[in-house]
Amino acid sequence: MALLNSGDRVNDTLVIDRLLGEGAFAEVHRVRHAYLGLQAMKLFKKVASLEETHLMLDEARLLSTLGHANIVRLFDANTVQTPEGLRGFFTMEYLPGGSLENLSKAYPHSVPTAIAVDVMEQIASGLAVAHEQDPPILHRDVSLANVLIGYDGSVMRVRVSDFGLAKRADPVTRTASAKGTIAFMAPEVLTNQGYSCASDVWSVGTIAYFLLTDHLPYGETGRYSSYSFARFNRRLLPPSRYNDDVDARLDEIVMSTLQLDPQERPTNARVLADALRRRRRPPAVSYRDRDRGRARHLADEALRLHRIPGELERAADLMEEAIDLWPPLGEQHQPKLLLWRKGVMM
């Protein structure tokens, strides 16, 4: 039974709307703010003081002030009286798309590659901000349940939540919650060898692998497989073995995040985000000197012609040809071309 139910008043401005989900550590409710509309509220099951609530949220509150598009914003933290006694809670932005668990369930076999890569890159961008703090802020519990989805218009916006909570949560209940958080933990974490930025990178790679293949890395067939450490003795197949849409470069990036030795992974989320960005960027094109020279000649001719009455359309055609032949000219002349096409002489 939930600690709070629909219609319960949290304080003067917050009322419980409905339960969104729960784990061994906390309940998540949708709440209605009297002035600000819908928010999400995480209600801790064991945290019973405001001081302890603030302590748990120190890192998350710091990151929230940075206003990064891929980090969930926090609004408030306080305590509320429940049938089980005083309990700590915090409120954050409500994202109607739910978590990545919802996204993965929406596709019976694998999430479309373009969407999966977009998710991976946005998670890495959010984590990179945390990893670049001094000292780095480690998430320690990146999983399907802790990555939320919202939309800016028609654009999907991924936001990482629950920064810092895993560090202070009960290690037993944490690994038992949210459909197997342990499945997203790096080998060095499972063997108590310490946690690093590379451990968060492992978790991002696990999410990407799962979204692309509908399998957990190093696991058995199926969505949620055995969590025994012996699974790391299996050979890891690249995502392309399950998904023909995964290209060689994406294979390489995902596999790099899942190296058993943390020293062999991208050292932090910024390195991973940069690798994904380079993959997305088209390869540089080498232009011959002859093409460059002809393009400049065409551009010069266009600039001469556009001042002659009746020649503006011909000038625009020549300038467009010049830019097609040598695209760097576009930085200088594209604005002129757009005006010429509208019949405006400069």
C-alpha cells in the first residue's frame, strides 16, 4: 500500500494526483501544484527528516541549478506526514513520456536505431556536465528507470534524474528495485572495486545495447537475464548481430562502453558524447584546387552580373553553382543568394 494516495494533501500547494510507480526505496507520484500545474514527487520510504532529505539531494540540486536540457530540474524538498510517520520528498518537473522503460516497451523487438542513438547522445550530454564538475559528480545508478522522456514541441528531450541518490541509498534495496538496476552496473562496481566516471559510461552503454537489440549485454536470450557475475565470461556480440541498422562505427562506440576493464572505456561521458557527435557529422570532403578556383571564378562573375539590370537571376544561378562546387563559399555568399532569389539587389 502506498504511503500517500490520490487526493492526499502534501502541503498548502501540493495535492497527490496519482501514483506513477514505486521501488524498494521510494514512491513516485504525480502531484498538482496550486500555481505551477503538474509536477512529479519522489517520496522516500525510509528517509524521515528534512536534513537527511537535503543531504541526499545535494548533488542533484547543484546540477539542477546549471539548467542543462538533459538533466531533470528539481523544484523543492521537504517532509510530509504519512501513515508510517514523517517522510522526506522532493518535487521535480513532470515528464509525461515516462521513463526509458516505457520507450522500450513501445517497440516489441528493438527501438529504431536513430531514436536509440539520440537517447544515448542526450544521456551522455547530461552526464558530461556532472562528470566535468570538480570533483566529478557520479550518477551511480543510470538505468532505464532513471532516464525520463519529455518533448519540446515535437522534439524528444531525454533527461537524467536521481543524481546522487544511489550513493546514499541502501545498497541492497537499490539493486532490487526498478526491474533490476543491478543489470546496468559495471563489473568493477559489482565486485566492490570502486566507482568512476567510466562506470557511468558502462551504464549508458548497457542502455544503448538494450534499446538497439532488446538484449542485455553479456546476458542470456531475453530482456532480463541472469545477473550472476559469470555472465561476463561470455563473448559480447556487437549490436549489429541483432540489428542490421547498426553501422560499424556505432558498433565500435557501444562496444567501447562495455569493455570489462574500465581503463579501456571512454574515460567519461564527455568523451562518449564527442564520439557520438563525430559519428553523426558527415565526413569532410576533399575539394580539388581546380574546383575551388572555378567556384571562385563563378562567384566573382555572379557578383559582377548582379549589378547589371536584368541579370540578377543569372547571377543567382552562377552563385548557386559556385557554392555547390565549393560549399565553404556559402558562409560568405549564401545570404546574398537568398536575397537575389527574392529579387533584391545589394
